[in-house]
Amino acid sequence: MATEPKTSFEVGGMGHSVKRKEDPRFIRGQGNYVDDIQLPGMLHMDIVRSPYAHAKILKIDSSKALKVPGVLAVITGETLAQYKLHWMPTLMSDTQMVLPTDRVMYQAQEVAAVIATDRYTAADGVAAVEVEYEPLPVVTDPFEAMKPGAPVLRTDKEGKKDNHIWHWEAGDRAKTDAASKASDVVVREKIYIPRIHVASIETCGCVADFHPGTGKLTVYMTTQAPHAIRTVFALVAGHVGLSEEKIRIVSPDIGGGFGGKVPVYPGYVIAVAASVVIGKPVKWVEDRMENLQADSFARDYHMEAELAATKDGTMTALKIKTVADHGYADAAANPSKYPAGLFSICTGSYDIPDAFCEVDGVYTNKPPGGVAYRCSFRVTEAAHAIERMVDILAQELKMDPAELRMKNFIPPEKFPYHSALGWEYDSGNYPAALKMAMEMIDYAGLRGEQAEKRKKGELMGIGISSFTEIVGAGPSKHFDILGIKMFDSCELRIHPTGKAMARFGTKSQGQGHETTYAQIIAEELGIPAAHVEVDEGDTDTAPYGLGTYASRSTPTAGAAGAMAARKVRDKARKIAAYLLEVAEEDLVWEPGKFSVKGAPQKSKTIQDIAFAAYTNHPPGMEAGLEAVNYYDPPNLTFPFGSYICVVDIDRGTGEVKIRRFVAIDDCGNIINPMIVDGQIHGGLSMGMAPALMEEITYDENGNNQAGSFMDYLVPTSMETPNWETGKTITPSPHHPFGAKGVGESATVGAPPAIANAVVDALSHLGVKHIDIPITPEKVWNILKAKGVAE
Amino acid sequence: MGQHHIQITVNGASREGDVESRTLLVHFLRESLRLTGTHIGCDTSHCGACTVLLDGTPVKSCTVLAVQADGRKVMTVEGLEQGGKLDPIQEGFFQEHGLQCGYCTPGMMMTSYALLKANSAPSELEIRQAISGNLCRCTGYVNIIKSVQHAAQAMAATGK
């Protein structure tokens, strides 16, 4: 399917599986992650955390801690209150405590911070801080939280009388209800997607370094969005003299982000405050238990879905009502006008004429959040709902789920397609992807095998998911975070010897930007990717951008790279015309050089032109060869795919074994096929994880039941199957080089394929739905209830 | 807190230092010796980011005390490259896109290096079993397994 690359492998433009430029340092152990940074005189910070999910703080006694040799300070909410830094805004314009002055709202909440000369002493100090609490009633269930008489949690908000945060809806309720009522068949299901955690292998942390002499604050931190963070710091701490030009955020190598490194956590703010007050660098790096227990979670969506159709299987209406448990604060990182993210993509790949969805955010005594887990703003929840409902409808209609999908797909000729919930899908060819997946896995053969196995009592299931993503936020008329428009940027400089420096407003966390961005420049200018240095993550040098999450890097910053390169090419053309003594119109561009029409032997390479830009530029023209572009995409991009999963279920243990998993993805034009496949492998694994293993639950007292890797089960090499991948290519019509983004597609598409396969294996027993994670225990209990457990 | 003078042969060179009884090997390596290629991911032996070889055997250095390594040999990721030449396992990870964020990579390579020393032609299942104590969030393991196979083939070809 892939088109032939336009550049040679040596140039390494789009379509080449160029080896990664970042790897030589990583394979030598020479990466530079936050915890690797060690500055002269650096102090260490550790945090006292609450054992209670909801309690009054009666007393914090730091006296014993301060006697520990090497402990320099204990910071409490009272300390920060002196500077009015004890509260901070979340990225959703909610508020959360940095450190409490009177109460804690969730288990593991930050209560105080100890500053010491080394990390062991800081931990000793934490152990010596004595805190007296008075426990308060705990609410962990959002439905309980909404009942009249439930304890009101956000007593800090004046006049707040309940735990409701916001209501958000899209579509036409009355029309959808009417369409549903008039339909032959209506299926309904309650679908819960539990709270999960990205658990990147590197936890979060920072080194805050304030120089009293210069007034400059440098913060090395694990952030996916350094520029936005700089502005947030300036807004939050402006009143204590931190001015934006004096703040430098450096995001060094990042050990996985997946959405968990977008928010501002209290630890960062406390470390900054400590460094400013003490005048020395302060390092804070959380441990794994702090990471799992206190950092922003993902999902926690309680959905009630209703899908209507005619009796021949034509979908007519979709309605979804959702309760979103945000914990103690709405600390998601959604665009500000979209408190439920892009959940209204929930009509998915299907041409459903009427739809309505509504989401209500609710406070509970759990850590704040609502961030992504390797997905664009609530798209995974939406995809899971529709893909499960399609299978439930197929079951009701006794139709093959592939056939039902084919029948209802938005037809390729209907793009750009306007969905009932208001999106304009830029492009798609859904039948092609499903057809390819069915051929690759031999769908018909598998159905035959399944029928045979059922006769023998063996449990085998086949699950399909034909998902649509919505990524690349985004057009600035709709998308902003705290008012900052969601464009992204590139600043491109061509050096005299024809080498390039390209700086971007995003920040790679493993995606390989140093390689793929260089390939974009190579494609546009013919400068070998090996000679394009990519720099991002340092706010003193990179142009402003909103960062890397929601699969937005290629759709936004990647596009900015191409547009900046095209500006450079425009100037290069003028210089070439001057050097060749011809009119600009008489020049022909091919990657790497301009030549004279009809006289191809007369040409100037981009390297010749770069040299001339500094040594022999045309009179009246500015010297130099560089450009900046801030790219504001005209629309989002809509990657899609069809996945088919085959599972076998052990009747003795309830264990679900993924036998095969075929993933056909369409992310538009591909920059680096090797990296795209790597992204899909990782995404599939992070799709399998919540489908079968990961979940954070709380007991009635608000105790986290999965607060370490002992209980929070991240897939190992033993559970993860060999993913089989394939591609269709439907370029985005509005993106400069037709790309769409790929990092999260598989995380969105995989869970329903797996859940559908398990339900399919058990459907003849009357099983209609199982909530993820589909653990052996859950399956075994179903098998037992159905009388088929061994 | 007791203080101890320890001597460890790290990547072939004798290194000495004074540590507390409780100092973890990973902190001694990272903070005293500034060998920061060994990473910390969980402190509880689950993730394997801190894997190093202690007398040739993979250990999770977040749960080994520095004093336990006294008088012994430790090999870290920084010891893989010899004389400016990458070890086959490093080459394998590079060629097969066996890493993304790079954080689990040093531990993953040390575990794989030890596997290949003990078993020069492991099956896919043997590779999966060997690295099952090393978590990776980015790659889905598929390309890590290919990386180890790549290294095994390269070692067989050169008779190493």
C-alpha cells in the first residue's frame, strides 16, 4: 500500500525506516532523565502523605523531623499559605491544594514536604513528621456522591451544596429519543471503564533550580508540555515575583509519558517554592507507590448506552449517558471547551443519523485526574462504548458482527462526513481496513473452527473493533488549554554548510521525534535526516507549543516543520534564481536541488544555496536561511483501523489467552514505517493491559487497592502476544503531508476487540457483556454460574 | 547508621566508597559513581529498570544493598560497549527498534546479555521468560524479542 519514497534512503525522507537518532545514547546508558541530573549543592525533597482518604488535619508536628541531622526544612500548607501558594489551578480551571492547611481529600495526598541534604535523610524526615488526623466520612462511589445528603466534599468552594462538577452534552436529545422509539430494535448496556494508571516506567519528578543572583528559575521536569507549564508557573507564582522570562522549563529525556506527565502535580510546585526560598537546587522524584496512588488517573467512566436499529441491522440512533468520576478535583487535561474531551466521537465509524451523549463530572474522595492513558481526550471510552454496543446489537439481531459493521460503516464516498454529534471526519475508508483484517486472519476459517470447538465444549472467541480516532488538537477556534490555543510550532535554521537545526514546541517521550521530525525536513528540503538536529523541550530555545499528547505531534508540530521548510524553500528558490541568473519561474525543484527548466545540468543544491545565503546572498535580501511556523490545523485528523482478536478461554482457570491479534491501521501517509509499527505494538499492549489486567479500585474507606506493581498488573512479556500489523493508507486531505498521528490508535482500538472476543466466546451461554478488565476471576465466576467451569 | 568502606569491581575497574548500611546498590552506582545508565522504576523488584549483573547474574539493584556487592563484580549498561564497539545486544536493540523511551532499555539489555551468555540460542519462549521480570511500557516486547534474537544470530555468526 505504501507509495515509493521520494527521497533516497541516504536522504531519509518520508517512508524510510531510518534507524532512530536517539538510540545511540540510550543503548549506551547515556540518556539524560530528570533523576540523572545532579547539580552542585542540590537538596532532596520527600513528601509526607495522608493515610486517610478524607480527614481533618488537627496538627502537624515537625519538631522531631527538624532534629534529624541533614533535615533543613519541613514545608506545610501553612508555609505555602504565607506566599499564597497553597492552592493551584488545574488545567481544567478547577482548583486543587498544593499542600493542605486543614483537611485531606484522598489517600496519599501530599501533607507536608521535607527538604534534606540527601534522599535517605529526606525519607527519615518524612518518617519523623507527626500528623494528627480526624477521619471524615468517605465517598468513593460517584453515584453515592450525587445522592442528596452525601457529604459535600468541596467545602472550599463557596456555596457548593453537592458533588456535581459539570454537565456537558452533544447532539439532539429529543430527536434521538424519537428515532430510538421508532426503531425495531433497541439494545441497552451499562459499560464501566475503570480507573487505570499510565504507570510509565519513569515516575514523575523535577529538579527546581533558582539562582538568587540572577532571579532565574530553571526547572528540569518530567513534562510533556514544557511551554504551557512555564506559563502556568508564571500565572500561579507571578505574585511572588516569578516572571515568565525568568522561568526556564527543561524537559530532558522522558521515560514514557502517555498523558500522565501533562498535569502539574503538587510535588513540582513545592520543589519550586523550596528552591526559591532556600536558594539552592531541590530534587523531587516520586517513588512508584506515590506515582500509582497520587498522580492523575485515567478513565473511571460509568456509561449507559443505547443503540437502536431497524430489524435488518441499519443503525438509527445512539445515546450514551455517562457519569465521570474525577476524584477530588477535575485535573484532566482536556481542551477547555470540552470537559468530557472528544467523547462525542462515540458514533465511531458508523453512519448513525441521530445521536446524543451527555456526561456529568462528579467529585469523590479519590486522587484528582481524568487524564489520558495513551489516548486523545476520552476517545478510548467512546470507542469502547460504540464497539461493544455494535457487538451487542449483532448478538441481538443474530447477525455476524463483521457484516453488521460493513453494513453501517460511513461509506468512503461520504467523506468529508458530518457526524450527528458535530464532527467533520476528514477522510476514511473503513470497509477496506476491515476487509484486510478479515483476510489476514482468515475470518471465515476462524468462524468454522469456532463452530467445531463449540461442539466439543471448547471456548474460543473472535472479536472485532473498527474504531475511529480523533486526534491532532487542534483548530484554535475550538481548542485551547487555559485559553492558550492548541497550535504547535517549528523554528528551522539552515546552517551555512547545509546542515539544519529544527526546534519544536512538542516533547518526545519515546515516540522518536528526533528521527521523524528530521525525516520531515529531509522530505521537504532534501537535506539528509542525519544532518537535521532536532531540539525540543527547552523553553529557552524552542518555539512555543502546547506539547505532546493526544497524538498531536505529527498533525500539528510535524505540519509546522513541513510549513517552515517550505518557507525556507521559497527563499532558497530566490537565491537559486540569483545564483543561476534565471527567473524563479524557470526553476524546477526536486528533493535537494533547484535546476533550470530544460537545462537540468544547471542546478544548485540546497547545500550550495545555504552557503550562498550566508556568503553571497542577493542584494537587497536579508542574509540567512531560516523560518518559523506556528501551525494551526484547519481540522482534526481521524486515524482509524480494524482489529481482530482471537482468544481461547481456559475452563479450569478462566484465563483468557490471546491466540492471535491482527491490527490494520490507517494513519495516513507514514513518515517512518519502523517507528509506526513500534507505536502500534506499544499501543496494542497498553490496550490489552486495561482489557485484561489493570484496574485501580478503592475500598469503602478510600484505600487504594492497587498502589504498587504487586497489585497493579502491568503486562509482562509473558502475557503480551505477537502483534500482527498491516496498513491501509488514506491520507488526511488537509494535513501538509497527509499524515494523521498514530501513537494512540491501538490503545483506543484494542480493548473492545479483546472484550468482544471474550464475550463472543461465551455468547452461546447467554453472556452479553463483561466489564474490563476481564480477569480470570471474573471469567471463572461466569463459567461457574453457567455451569461450564472445569 | 553504620558506615562501611566497600570495594566493587564495576565494569572491570576497581571502585571504592563509603556507604551507609542501608545504601542501595543502585544509589551507589548512580549517585556515588555517577553511572546513571541504571534506572530506578519501582523500588520493589517488579520493573527491572535497575537490573545489573552481580558476578554475572542479573540482580535488581534497587533491592541489593551496596555492602552486599562488596568485593564482588558488578556490570552495568556502561560496561557493554568494549573498545568503542557496541555489544551485539546493543546493536540488536538499535537495529530492531527494541526501545522507545529508553528507560527500561539498560535493564532489559543486561537481562538479555546474561541470557545470551548462558544460552546462546534461546527460543522465543526462553527469551520471554528471561525478560519477564523487566517491564516495558512502550514496545509491547515484540521488537525486544527480535532484538535479542538479532544479537544471538550475530554472536553465532562471529562465534562469540
